[in-house]
Amino acid sequence: MTTSTLSKSAFVLSILVFTSNNYASESKTAVDSQKEPESSDDLPDRKFAAFPVPITDDALGLGLGVNAMYLHDRAEGAKNPSTSMFYGQYTETGSGMAIIGHEHVFAHDEWRAGFYAGHFGLNLKYTGRVGMQLPKAAQYSSYSNFVYGEVRKQIFDDLYLGVQGLWSGGDANLNEKTDPEIKKAFEQEMSGSNSALGLLMTYDSRDNMMGATQGLNVDLSTLHYSRDKRTGNRFTRLDAEVSQYFPIG
């Protein structure tokens, strides 16, 4: 899988996470609103939401996407519900993608686990690399898949340690009439697979994962990738994210 495809995977995953944080809350029905207020522990969590996503991309063209999410009932003693999600899109260039995901919160928040998988079928233009621009963009198709999983265990109150893993791979087809050797070299360069394993550490004192109003969330992670087939080198990715929530007014 190429670097651009990995970036798209991360981009779409961020869309899904953003959606779960912003569209999880849903107003109660008219019947519920007539009842006496209940504690948050007694309220049902099951909710479903879906909405369209317009696509305007220089490489992929115009199109439409669909983002959907389902919140499950909370496990016993858990502060937050588990969530399932789907994202799909298709554009005028015949490019499409589909991603599914599930984040599970176990009883009493002792364990958290997540899983994502996706397929990309993209029709793109290759213009070369920095300093090596092609006189004319080459049309090619890229077909790739990825699978990602993570699991965290609560060690102390609000502190989680865990592991994560990622696999991605795909093939490219050059849609241009050219020398067979050039075509073969291009497709080998743009195809392949990679895998990574890493560690996770999370401190999460938020009052609600889906729509926090107060608390602190710190995420630290590493991903150690397998050896690159061209350079023979390995590389490691480090990520850190800090969010502080507090009520205003």
C-alpha cells in the first residue's frame, strides 16, 4: 500500500472518530420528555444516525459519501456505550471506499477494544515525485485493504495500557500504453503490503467519551513497522494527543 493510501485510511478513521464525538447525543422522544428525569445510568443508549457527506476532491472528483453510527446499550457498570460505524463513498472517477469499525467498552470499563477494516478502489493520477515531475500525469488504479485492531486494559482508575496492530496492502495497475518494463516497474513500486505493532497508554478522566463536558484525556501510542521492501529499513511512528474539557458558563 502506498503512503497516500495509508494517509487516506488515517483520514477516514479520523472522520469516523470525529463523527462519534459529535453526533452521539440525540434528543429524547416526546414520550420520554414527559417522564420524570432519570439518572444517566438508567437511560437507554441504543441510537442510530446516518447522514450524507459531499465529496469534492481534486484527485477523486465529485461524489457522495455516507457516514453511519450505531450506539449499543452499555455494559454493566460501564460509563460509555460501545459503538459501531460505517463509512462509504463513491465519486465520478469510479473511485470508492468502504470502512467498518467497532469500539467496545466492557463491563465496569475494565477493558476497551477497537477494530476497523476497509477497502479502497481508487482511480488516480500520478504526477511523479518531488524533483522528478512527469511531463504528463499517468492514470492508474489502486486497490487496497487495511485491518486495524487495538485492546486496552484498565490498570488504575482512568489509566489504560494496551497494544495495537495494523496491516495494509494493495495492488496498482497502470492504465497507460507504455513500455512493458516501465509498466511492471511502476506497478511494483506502487504495490505491496506492510504491518505494524505498537503500544498504547491512555489516561481518561472524561465524564463521557461521546460528548465530554469535563475531564482530561491523554493518548500516547507507538507503531513499529515491518522492514521496508525497497530500503530494508524499519521505521517507528510516535503519536501523542492531549484534550482537556471544562464547562463554560
